[in-house]
Amino acid sequence: FWANFWARGFFAETVGRVEEATVQAYIREQRP
């Protein structure tokens, strides 16, 4: 249970960082 819980948290953190970077890049591209 704890291994799955840790893996899920690690995956969520990684995805969150990737999404944040993607949003930042998107905002930079949208600037005139």
C-alpha cells in the first residue's frame, strides 16, 4: 500500500511540474 501511495505521489508531483512548465511556455508563446 505505501509503495503504491508513494509512487502515486511521485507521479503526481512529476506531472504537476511538467504541466507547470508547459503552461509557462504557452504563456510566453501567447505574448505579443
